[in-house]
Amino acid sequence: MRPGLSLRRTWWRVLDYASVLRWQAAGITSRVDPDDLRAPAQPVGPPVVLVPGVYESWHFLLPLATLLHEHGVAVHVLPELGDNRRPVAAGAAVLGRYVREHDLRDVVVVAHSKGGLIGKLAMVRDDPEDRIASMIAINTPFAGSAYARWFVAPAVRAFIPNDATIVALSAERAVNERITSVHSRWDPHIPAGSFLDGAQDVVLDTPGHFRPLADPRLHALLLERIVGA
């Protein structure tokens, strides 16, 4: 790797983890009630369910929730996921059960990282009535991550490319056309990228795994797809 590129990527990593701290702090200090997010003053567009990544609570995606709610979208979150360390299958079951119990239809799932795996598995297995119409997945390791082999924690090792769930989801292509995979041009956590065969692929200029969540182009895409703005 060229020295200049190596230095840039080191700086990108610093910025990426700084953004994690900002987003985590925003969630921790917020007093937003999930019930309020579900009830915008003048509802617009389909309901959205947010699904965070591993070691992320629903609060981590609060900036996206606030953005959508302010534009009239009914935003649903999944506190039952906790910090999202349980297996992908368990998360998919939570998502599928939530949309059924709340009688949601034409749902748009907006997911970050592991949340995209949960969303896809829910579409394949836990949503027989097709209540989930589409998903916008941000920096999701659809093909896993080779770096996951370096970790001991089961929650991260679940992203090893030959993990049974990763392999099975890769083989399931029927729902891919309903998925938009939005990802950065360089992701330090997912060296192979987030390309998903058959899905719409959107590449953001912002490098990193977390910083793309604040990319203006992502925000514009969410509003265009969900609100029509």
C-alpha cells in the first residue's frame, strides 16, 4: 500500500470512530420516547423500522430516526434487540414479530451493518405476508467480513464469510431486488464491500463504516425513497 494512502486510511479510521462517539453520545443523552417517533403530527409515506448494527442499540440510529420523523415518517425502533449481540436469526424473529404485532404494512426497513442481515433474513423467513416492502441497508456485510476471524466474541465471529447464516443468506436472492445496498467507497470493517447481487447498489464518497450514516447523500436518498422529497 502506498504511504500516502495508508496515512489517509489511518485518518479515515480516526474520523470513523470519532463519529461513533458522537452518535452514541447523541443517543445516550436523548430523551426521545419511541412512542413519539411512531406518531408524527402529519404522517407521510410508509412506516419505517430501524435496525441497528452489532453492539448498537436503537439509540445509535436516533439521528436517522429524528430526520425521518421531522419529515412526517412514522419511525419504529426495536428496543428488544438490546445492543444487538444475539444471532442474526434471533434478530430477524424480533423484526418479523414486531411488524405483525403492530400490523405494519408496506414497511421500509432502514438498517446499518448487521441490521441489513437481520432485515434480509426477516424478509426471507419471518415475513410470510410480505409486510416488509423494501430495505435500505447501509454498510452491511452481505458476504461477511474476513476480519471477523480475528475476534473471539461470537457476536463478531458471526460475520466470518463461511458462517452458515452468511452462506445461506447469500444463496437467497429472491428478495435482493427489493433491497438497496448503500455503502462507502472504503469500509475498514468490510474489506470485500457490501455489494449484493440483484440489489440496487449505491456507493457513497464518505469513507468508513459509521461516517456514511451522516452522509448528506444518504439522507437525501432516504427522504426521496420514503417521503418523496
